Amino acid sequence: VHVPNRPMVYKVRVKAGSTLRDVGAVVVRKAALPLRPRLLHEGKHVEPSLTLWEAGLRSGDELVAQTSAAVLTTSKDGTARVWNAKTGTCELTLEGHTEAVNCAAFAPDCKSIVTGSDDASVKVWSVDLGECLMTLKGHRGPVLCAFFSSDSNRLITTSEDGTAKIWGVKHRCCERTFRHGRPVLSATISSDLKSLRTTGQDGTLKIWNTKSGGCDRTMLGQTQASYMASFSIDGTLFATPSGEAHAKIFDISTGVCTQELWGHEDIVLSASFAPTL
């Protein structure tokens, strides 16, 4: 399978009775794509529900994978969803949290998604199948922010319980807890993983040493976090919650809404693009 703008061709091995949807799932995993691609054979689209035999494909045939930008949303309905930004189609629904899902983020390698919920848990999901790979418990209040480190080996989470945590993905355990003292709305971590910044609901911003766990600096009078637009990787689109049970995608050059992402059953709390096509 050839993925445009990628230097290599991906060899896919599946059983004879497999469908093109199965092939797409393998391509997602091997090429680290945020959603299943549209597959073409000899320039023509092949229906995902068809088996390889029904599509007339033989061993050694080459397919082209057409990729699209992906948008990740979370909602009060307890789910997160992955959408095709071009078609507005929901490609994946992540179900497992028992309360509102406040935040979600793709791993930089696009192989996993992390979600944080009002149920105080953090979950990591596979992008290819949407399976829950792990559930992390340790916060005592709603999880407000969750994301991967730049190497995808750690998770950073913040909570209404007044703490931020760094978790090791491999060992599935909390490596360090930072006690901000007030609900922590958001956090960022330096690329070398040595410094963590947390923003509290009280407007304070704290800089932490991730090795010692100590607070190096506290700054007062910072504005509280608010919803921000998420831009596509090519800078042509942005996604944002609508304030209702859907998200919207806008064309930056025209300001026109190009897609409304309907499917959640309650208010959408976040919307963000995947870090790659």
C-alpha cells in the first residue's frame, strides 16, 4: 500500500477472506495514520466492505491510501470520537468512561489516543481498532487535561483535585505527582521533559522540576484557560466546539463552516486535529 508523501510502500499481509476495511486498519497501524484511509486500486475507489476476492485483488497488487485530516472530539455524553474532517463522517467512537469526557489527545505517533474524564480516570486507546489499552486511576477528581509527551512514552494529566501527574506508558504507573493546590486546568511539558507548567483555576501558573518534583517558580495573575481553536497541520482549517452537541470545522481563508460534526448526544467539550495526516 502506497501512502502519498511517505517514502516507503507498506506491505500488508491479511487472510484471503479479509475485507478492505481490515486492510485499512493494518495501514493505520503500520503508517501511523489517525484514521482509516480511502483505498484506491488502479485509480478507482474500492469499497471497504468488500473482501479482497470480491474486489478482484490478488497477492502483490498495489493500493493507494488517500488520507484525510482527522478531528478528535469529547463530550458530556461520556464518549470521544474521531472524525474525517473532509467528509464529516465519524470513523471511530471511544466508549468506556462512565461520565463526561473532558479532554482527549492523539499521541505524536498517532498510534494511540488518551482521554480524561469526570469519572477521575485516564484511558489510552488504540487508533486502529478503538480498543481501550489501559485505564489509569489515581486522581481524586475529574481529569481536565491529558496528553502525551513528545516521545509518546509518558502521559501528563491534570485534575480538579489540584494535582498534575506524569505517568509512564510502558509500566502504566504514576511516576510523579505535582500538587498545585487548586484545580489544574491545563499543563505543558518541555521537549526535554525537564520542566512542567501547570495553570490553576485561581489564575496561578507554576513551573515544576520534573526530576525533583519541586516548584521552581509561581506566577500570579495569569488568565484562566479557555476554549481555543485547533488548527489542521496544513493550517487551512480549524475545529472548535459549538457550545452544543456538535463541533464545527471552518475554512480559515473564507471563515465559512465546512463541516458540522454531529453524533454526540450531549455538549461537545473539546475538538482538536490529529498531529498528522
